[in-house]
Amino acid sequence: MRASKEEWLNIFDMLSDSVSQSNKCLNEYLEEFISINTTKEITGKQNRIKSNVSFVEKLVRNDYLNKWDYITGEDEINKKTLSRNLPDFIGYRINTLFFNKEEQLAENLIEFLNQKSNIEIPADQLSPHNQQANGHPIMKFQGLIQSSDNPELKFGFEIQIKSSIHNLWGEVEHGSIYKPNNFDFRIEQKKKNVEEIWNTLTSCDRQLYLLKKEIYKKDDLLKQLLTIYFKQANLVEDLNSHYFYSIFFNVFIRKNIIVMEELLIQLMSNQTIEIKSNYTYTNLQTSNVYEDLNEILSVILHKDEIESIKKIFDFCFNNITDTNFLDLLIFSIIENSGLNLEEETEDEGFDVDDEEEENNTDYKPLLLTFLETNGFKTKRIN
């Protein structure tokens, strides 16, 4: 039969002690989960047991007054009906630091809770990915927890996983859009505003995540340290120093960590380089790409820029007297690019099948691409 709000509210109040015990048990499970997932960047946990005011609102909003079968004089049966069919009698929200961690955390939690004998998570709740009325995804799932003091009772619970930013946005959206207290003629404009805020916040979330997860490679850190000492030595003007350093590192150092470490040890202890490194190279003037590369560099590298790069080179390496610096630059670029066509073996970087194809191939596009990826201002060629 159809019961009144007051009758169901009376049953609701009867369940107060039992639901509190079940909530305590579920909270202990969640604390256990958090303690063994310290690397998951969980930032907080909120909990509530549905209040009688909220319960009455839900009775009306979800039409439970007509959906639930109330049996007069059968309080135990009515308690079972209410406890099982109120899906968010117990509610938890677990906060993670970033938006892209929500789904994985929710899946891990479902797997964890499914191992508890007094927890039941229906098959249709095993995937936490849900779509909200506003069109945005939300990670949540529902289940049942068996009462410890009355095994016949099972209380519905709902757990949401939200990032810090998602949580902040959701609180505003929930109160002003989803559940406005009064008629608001500005509701459509508010929806647009809230949507714009969502886009901004999710963008911020992504940028913050990338900043936090940024990992520096050892060779990059060594290069950064070297540039500090280069600056102290006043080798080049600050205005274009990044350009000169980039070419120097990309052409002459590459990933030679040993050379950088040896240079830094001296600079950090003596503020100068007393024992310079030897730079080994191969004369590649007979390479098929030598002339092309010479022609390109004569356009994209100005004379004063070559001199600035040479100052950095001379600061680190022993003087090379039998080769001019531009040739040294060219030889190194050829070796690094994989276009050393004096060798008969096919290079990993480029597909060269035979000698005839080598002679007819225009390598300038390949050279320009390689130079651009290594910091050269190739747009000067146009």
C-alpha cells in the first residue's frame, strides 16, 4: 500500500542506530583502502548519513511514496524495504588530487570492497563511469552493506570519487543549477557560466598535473647546470644565449653525459675548466651531403652566431687547428643526422638503397628537418 511521508519517516528514524554502525564499518574499510594506497594521491574523504530532511525530499523527488510497498504493522519488513532501496542512505566522497586519477581510483576501490564479505556491489555498478545530467562524467558506484547488529538489514551506500577541482565545481553546480531552492529566471545563463568555469577548471587541472608529474632527464639537468656556468663566464650575450647553447648541446654534446659531468666537476670546484675535453670527429668533406649542408648553414647561421657557438666550444674542448669551425659543425651534424653516406651500410635514420639513388636524391628537405628539430632557425632559408 501507499504510505505517507510521515510513516516512512518513522521507519527511517527506527534505522538510525543500525545505519550508524554500518557506516562505521564502511568507514573502517575506506580508511584501510586509503592507508594501502598512499601513492594514489588521495587528498580527503567526506561522509554523511542521509538526514531526515533530505530523505523526505528524496521520497517526493524519486516518487518512492508510490514505488515502495509499505505494510502496516510490519516494521521489520518496512525497514528492509527502506534500507535496501535508498541507494545513498550512506554517502562517501573520496577526493583525489587530479581529475585523470578518478576512474582508476574508483575501479581499485570497487575491487577492494568486493572482497569484503558483508559488502555487495551489483553487476551494473562495477563500472564507476557515469554520466551526469549536465553531460559531464562522474565516477561513482552504489552498493549494499550488511548490518552488523541485524543481518536481515542491508543499507544502500554511494561512493563518489572526485578530484579537488571537480569537487569544488560540483558543489557550486549542485546548489545553483541541479537543486536551486527557488525559481530563477537566470538559470540558463547560470548553466552557461558554470559550463565555462568547468572548461577553465579542467584545463587548470591538466596543467597542474603536468607540472607535478614533470620528470627531468639527467642530461637535461646537466645541460642546465652547464649554462649557469657559461653565463658566469660571459661567453655570449644573454639575448640569444638560448639559441647558441641549444646548437652547441645538440651538435657537439648530444647525450654525452660523461663529458658534461667532467666539465661540471671542474666548474663546481674551481669555477673554471683547467683540463678541457678532446673532441673527436671525422673529416666528411667527401660526404654527398656536405655541399648541401654547407650551403644551408651559410644562410641560416650568421657569421657572428658561428663565432658565439665557437666560443662555447672553445671553453669546453681543446683547440682544433686543422679544421675550420664551420666544417667541424658540418661534420658533427652529418654524423648526428645519420646521413654519413661515405659508409655503405644503410643508416637507421634514412632509407638509402643504393649508390645510384644516393646520387639522385635531394637531401635538403631531410637536412632542414633535422636542423629544425635540433634548434636551428631554418625559416631563414625561405
